[in-house]
Amino acid sequence: MKTNLASKELLVHDSYGYHKRILNLIPDLIFQITVNSNDDFYFSYLNKSIISFFEVNRFELTCNPFEVIKSRIHPDDRDAFFKSIFVAKDCYDQWHHEFRVQLTNKGTLWFKATANIDIDENGCAVFIGSLNDITDIKLREFKIIESEARYQFALEASHNGVWDYDVATDKVYFSKESLHILKFDETDNLVTNSKWDDRIHPEDYATYQEEIQQHIDGLTPYYENVKRVLTKDGEYRWIRSKGKIIERDDNGQPLRIIGVHSDVTLEKEKEKAMQHQMEIISKQNNRLLNFAHIVSHNLRSHTGNFKMLINIIDETNDQEQKDECFGFLKATSKALSETIDHLKELVDIQSTIVHKKEDLNLNEFLHQTLEVLSNEIKDNKVNIVNLIDRKETVQFNPAYLESLFLNFTTNAIKYSHPDRTPEITYSLEKENGNVMLVIKDNGLGINLDKHGQKLFGMYKTFHQHPNARGIGLFMTKNQIESMGGTIEVESQVNVGTTFKINFSNEIQ
């Protein structure tokens, strides 16, 4: 197609005046298009109805009529419009084509052009036809297409809710199923996207916006997101939303987005429970590996000592040296027995047989511990500060709670600072339904940067105390974790140490 198109006079020759007058009386939109052998294209006739309808003024009639009519055709439809004319010309077939026009007063309208094609005496193709306004038909078709698209998309979600978002008006259509997910019904005024966005959990909002923007930017074929949304009843439910842009403007910005969403709260709860189980399994595996390491290391150490001492006894004739080796054998045997007892205790901790929980008063167990250690407390002039309310209780194992108080109190006394009066403070911290027992001392403290990773290891000691065995913290940590709790430590050398025991959500 050539771009330098000839301009022709709109009015037909006088010989056609009679026919022109008749055609001008017809309300239909009549036109004649002529295409010569060089593919020059021009309107050789437009009746008054088409001139009036297309809002062509007298000044424009004196200009190039082709450019005038061309300017009325929607930019997105121009190439297809002209291509269809030349295809019909080459095939000598009837011309049928649908396209949009943009008019100042009437806006955007759809038309269907129909024309017969004749060849005149100069070999030019002459299109004689009419235009029909099919805007209403097209709008109905689009509604059907939108409904079908909505239906097809909804099929992917089976019985889940359907939504249809008109970006320009910020209005959202929610199906009945969609509203019911959030405990709403058709009478509730949840019709704008902003009202939906306002119900999204603050922690999930940024990710929700980011994933929508990725789809708007064309980075993803559709939008999908799982977030918490506040229901009418005031509870948060996990909602999976999936949507797709089905219409954009000339600048590529979304005009309509349709999609589905479903309640996946049960799925998320199962996922959370599974994750919790995996964490338990992981911890159990780590404990098993740790236990295997302890058994391998400590028993091998004892058996090595036995082997060495027996070899010395077999090889020496010195009775004094033999007697000395027998003394070492007794000490090694005692140490081996203690190691086996510790390992048995560790196995018992991990066994569900001893995981019985009771409603225990913290102050009663603390007072029992202080009575048991009363001589040590008196001899070391320890200042005891008890800030625990006398009614506070926890769901825990009695033997473990007794062991917990005993171990932490004993350690605080054992590792007290020589330059100041020892002080041990017992208190509770409550946060998000959890209660933490806090035991704080002003003793020697521990260098956590250096020893933090092995603080709760078996047989690990960090001060040169003659009675330190390195078993108390290890056992206590395992007891706490076997009951579903956790333990944290804060410490500073020459300042003191604080242990925080979280008894999980089972605090009364």
C-alpha cells in the first residue's frame, strides 16, 4: 500500500447527480472507495449521512477526505482496515470488515463495512457499500466473552470464590462464594478493591503488592499470592488469590483483572504442623547424633584407659606399680559407671514415659530448692530475690522443675564472684501468651563469643572449679526441650548470667 494517496473530489460528476440526490436522502451510511492499479486509495463518494455521522465539517471536505476519514478510525484498527481492502481487491471478493472509530461527540463506536467490488473502465477496483453501527452488538459480545473468561478461570478453582476488578472505577465484583469465605453476604458493602486491601494482614501486605506489580509489569503470566485476610468475624483466614489481567489501556496499564480466591487456612495449619514435626525430627536427629558422639567419645576414653592400665599390669613385675594401676582401674571404673548413669538419664529424658505434665506452683518448687540449699546459701551469704507471684503455675514435669531450680541455683552459687555479695533473682516475663522463668545472677559470667556454641554440651566446663562436672546444664536443657520448651542465655564476663526458660504456650 502506498502512503502518498491521492485526494479526489467527493461529489460525483453531474451525470450521476440524480443518483447522488437519491443516495443523499437515504439514512444509511453509503460510501464508494476506489483503488487504482497503483494501489492509490481514495473515497470517491460519501453520502450526507456518513459525512454527518462522522462529524466531517466543510473545511475538512476541502482538504484530503482520505486523511479525514482515516483520522476517525481507531489507531489500533487502521492497519487491519486498509489491509482488508487490499486483500478483498486482489481476490475480487466482497468486502466485509469490522473496526472502531473515534468521534469527538459520540466517542468510540464499532462499525461493520460491507461492499461489492466492481472493476471500472480504467481497471480500478470500486467498492460500493454501506456501514452499519454494531456497537451494541459488540458490547454484548464482550460481556459474553468476559463472562466466559470469568467462568473458565473459575473452573480452575472449582467451588472457590470468583472476583472481577475494574481498575478504573476501583470496583470489584465478588461472587457469593467469594464473600462467604470472609463471612460476608451480598448485603455487605465490600465492593471496592481498597476495602479488600484494608483487610490484609500488615505483615503480608508488602509481599501482596509486590506480586501484583510483577504481573502488571508483565514479569509473571498471572498473579498468585497467599496472605491473611480479616473476616467479618474479626479473625484472620489464609486466602490464596489468583488473578490475570484481561484488558489493558494503550499505555499497557491494566483495566480489568479477573481471578479466584480460596480459603487455605486448613492447608496452612497442616503445613505449619508438618513444619513443627520436621523441626522436632531435626532436633531429635541432632540429639541422636550428639548422643552417639558422647557414647563414642566418652566410652572410648574409658576403655582406652582400661586397656592401657591392664597392659601395664601384664608387663610389669613391680608390685608397687601394679597396686598403683589397680587404684587407677578403680577410679576409671567409677568414672565409667557415672558416665553410663548419665547416658541412661539422658535416654530417660528423651523417653515419652517420663513426660508427664502437671500444674505446678513455681514458688513451692523454688522454696523447696532454697531449703535444700539453705546451708550453701548461708555459708556464701547469697542474697535471694524472689519476684514470682505466689499463684503462678506452669504445666511441667515435677522432677524436671525440681532439677531446673536446683541446677541453676547451684551454678549461681558455685560460680559467684569473689569480690561481691552473690545475688540470685527469680522473676517472670510474659509476652504473647508465653511466660518465661528468668534466673539472674551477678557471678563470674561466661564469654559467650568463645563458649556460646558449647555452653550446653555434655562435660563442658568454663571455670576452674573443683566440683565442676559439666553435666547439669546439658541435662537441664534436654529436660526443658523434651517438654516442648526452650532456653536462652545472656551473659557477660565479671557481670553475671541470665537464663530464660520458656515453658511454651502451656502456661496457666
